[in-house]
Amino acid sequence: MGSNIQSINRAASILALILESENSPSFTQIMETTGLARSTASRLLASLEDNHLVARNEENLYSAGPMITRFSHSTGPEEDLIAQSQEAMELLSQETREAINLAILVGDEVQQISQLDSKYLMGNVNWVGLSVPTHCSAVGKAFLAFGNAATTGRLKKRTAKSITNRAALEKDLKKVRARGWALSDSELEVGLTAIGAPIFGADGHVVAALSVSGPTMRLNKDRVEVIGALIARQGSLISQQLGYTAQHGTVKEHSTSDRKVGAA
Amino acid sequence: MGSNIQSINRAASILALILESENSPSFTQIMETTGLARSTASRLLASLEDNHLVARNEENLYSAGPMITRFSHSTGPEEDLIAQSQEAMELLSQETREAINLAILVGDEVQQISQLDSKYLMGNVNWVGLSVPTHCSAVGKAFLAFGNAATTGRLKKRTAKSITNRAALEKDLKKVRARGWALSDSELEVGLTAIGAPIFGADGHVVAALSVSGPTMRLNKDRVEVIGALIARQGSLISQQLGYTAQHGTVKEHSTSDRKVGAA
DNA sequence: AACACGAGTTCCATAATATGGAACATATTC
DNA sequence: GAATATGTTCCATATTATGGAACTCGTGTT
């Protein structure tokens, strides 16, 4: 009881704050709530982030890190989302030879929790643990189109092709709903194309999203269409494994407008 | 990248080891895998435990702590087990005035993740974060009776009334299945009586258990029967909220024997 | 444009803090 | 009952985390 390590106590109290607060707290909030010195809070958070225990937003809002969210989704009632998706991911990997990712929604961003590497020499690095905005990633759009996720705040212009206008985004999402898969063509990073599809849980919510991503050079229009159909099908198969039983095609009234906006 | 806190890096690597390994690692395994000095590992683990980041078995096996399991179950696809159970717990609290707990299975033990305190002066302390063996607790028995949980190793004799014989335990579990609730009468701690009932998820597995617990003095035979019926009903209601749709009464063939035994 | 302000990070001297070896408990085995 | 295996506590040591201040970066204001 008395034999405690100070830095760990402090780090743990920060973690507790982040895990228990509903909305992702900001650096300043954390600093003030815990009563730690600025520099100390900064260092502790950096360390926690490096160790994947917390994840940080582009706006310096903190949420649970990949190590924890990954654990959350590899255990518990839905009995191993990662394991359930393994087979489909391997099939996609064989068919496309590109990088395959499984991602979940954390806060207002999308976090990769599992990956199969590209078979090409020029493939993307390991994304596990990486968080990306919803509006300019394929997985993110899958959540936006089919789930109750909403964009909050300004839509960042990551590249020249990023969609930063809500009306334009909504138009794009309509296409996503129609064909069952989402596309991000150089919207997150120049030269990077990704195709994403949703995975529905038993209760009808989007619990995760699959993606195939690789260099735009290799993923031309025709290839994208083929992969799109493929990934949508695999996502749908996993959804069925998870107990999702909706009749395909009759996607009924997914809310198109923002349901809630972050405590502004 | 270079500005890291050593103790946190080390603690994080321990955490990673625990969260990522399927079977709960032992102290020695952790120490050897991480390459830390014995004393250091011991202190770090003690600190992590004090901060509820890891939980330790009676056999010194480590698993994810309440802070993390609590997070896992307050988020994700089943959309807040704790919130879903709140109403039922409050009702039980009003009716019984005793301590009400919500527990989940972690490894081979049962961990409390939510509690409403007793209204009496002599009530039990805050159990949130506490792990107890399955075979001598009411919640534990609920998991054993209705879920695919299994006892592993020796059954510890916590009190004179603890059931330490597997045949005797199985007989008790049969009663539990028949009436829909479990009883632990001074089996965990002398003078402590608890009544537990299972909560089923949409897929038919037991995802959590409810309990009412208090001094044996206040919980006499009649009262136990009344509370048993009450708590079984509330558990069943929550199950329905979670999407469980089994026909009540026809509990079909819950596996009665141990399904799997820990990697021995 | 220039300025002031807010939010975070990095630097650095300081000492407080975590460290690891060894001694000390506590089970388990032969 | 000795011997081994597994963890915990102690304690001197210097390594390591700490917090104030300086610095950087971004944003809004006149």
C-alpha cells in the first residue's frame, strides 16, 4: 500500500481520467484536474502515448490508446472481433496483395487494431495504433455512412483532395451507402488510396471497418471497383458471423445529419 | 520519441505482456520476459495493482485490472453494460437496501465493475475492482452454472463452508440452474451472504452477473428466497435489453462439465 | 502587420525518486 | 526437516523524474 511508484501513480490517475470521462479531455483539463505541473503532465502524456496507452487527437484531445482499445475488442461479449475477421482479412490479402486493416471508432477518429501487411515491396508501414480522421479515410467514411458517427469541428484538409465541406462529404457518403464501400483517393495522404467497408454487430451498429490500402498507382479505377465489391462482401460475411441479420439492400434511413456535436 | 519516462515504459511493457497474452502470466514469467530485476518487477506490479491497472490472482497470475476491464465493458458494441444495468441495480437497492454489484468474468475469477452501496450502517465496503474466485461467490456460481466458465486448479477453501469438491459444486450448480439464481452463504467470508443471477448477451453467453450481498444475519432463508426471485427477474430483464431472446424456463442444455481447463 | 495571448514542449539544475542487490519471508518439494 | 522455488522488503546509491522558466507555435485582435 505504501510502496508505490510516484510516476506510475500519476500516470494511472491520468489514464483513469481519460478512460472514465465521456468526452476526450484536453491537455489543459488533464493538467488542471490532476494538479500536476505542466511539464510533468506533458512528459507523462508523451510517455503514455509512446507506449500506446493513450491516443491523442489532432486537437490535443486524449482518449484510450490502441493497447487498451485493442484489448477491449479482443475480449468480452463479442468474443474476439479480431479473430472473427482474421479469415476474411487473409482472403483479402491473398486476392489484393495490398495492406489490409481492421479499424474501430475511438472518439471522433478511427483507430487501426489489426493489420496484414502488403505483399509488395512498396507497401504502407504498420498502421496498428494509428488514428486517422473519419472524413478523409475509407474506414472513417464507412463509419460515417453506415453508423451513428458524426464529424465534429472543422474538417481538416490533409491533402488537396480532402473533402472539407460538409455538403460535399454528405454527397460522397450517399455514394458509399449506395455501393456498400467507401473510397479515399489521396484524401488522407497524397498517392494513398484506400477502400473500406463496414462490419455490423448483432444490434445493427457498425462495430468496425475493413480496409484495403495501397499506392494510388496500383489501385486504378477498375481495380478499385473489383476490390470494393470484394471487401463489401467480406465485411458483410463477418457481420453475419457476428449475428447481424439485416436484409441486404434495404439500408433503412441511416441518419444523415450530425447526431451530436462535441461539447462545444 | 526520446523523452520517455523509464518507469512508465517498463510498466507499459508489463501491461502489454499481460493484456496481449492469452493466459494470465505469472510474476516470474513477467519478470523473465521483460528482463527486469526481481525487485523492480515486484514494485512495478504492486504499483500497477494499486492503481487498478492489473489484477492479481490468488496464485499470482496477472490479468487486466478493473480500470481496463471496466472501460472495456462501458464502451464498444454492447453499448454500456453498466448503464444498461443501472436501473435494475437501483431497483434492487431500493427493495433490499443491501449492497448491489455488477460483475464480469476475468480470467478464472469474477471482477466487480459497478456497485451500489448498502443502505445499512453495517454494509460491505466498496468492492469495485475486487476479484473473487468463482466457486465460492454467488456471481461466480452464476457464471459457472449458466456460462462456459470453468474452474481451474484446486478449489480454495476460503471458509469452512466453501465448496472444495467438484462433485459437490456441480450439485450446487444444478440447483442454481433450476431456480435461476445462485447463493453463497458464508462461503467466501464468514457471515457474508450473497445472491447472484446471470445476465445474458444477445448471443446467449453470460456476459455479467448481478448480486445482492450483506450480512448473513440480515439475509435469512426467507429473505434469500425473495431476493433470489427478484434478482433473477432483474437479470433476465437486462438480458432482454441486451437482445437475449431465449424462451424462459427452457434453459436448454447448458454444458454441465468443464469445457476447457486452463493451460495446466 | 505587428502584437499579445493561449497552449504545449523543451531545457536544465536539483534532489527526490526509482533502482537492483541482498537479506528476508513464505510456500512447495523431496 | 532440509532444500528449493517464488515473492517481498530493505537500504545505500546515483539514476531518474521533477518543476520552474525559457521557448515555440498557432490564433485572434487592433
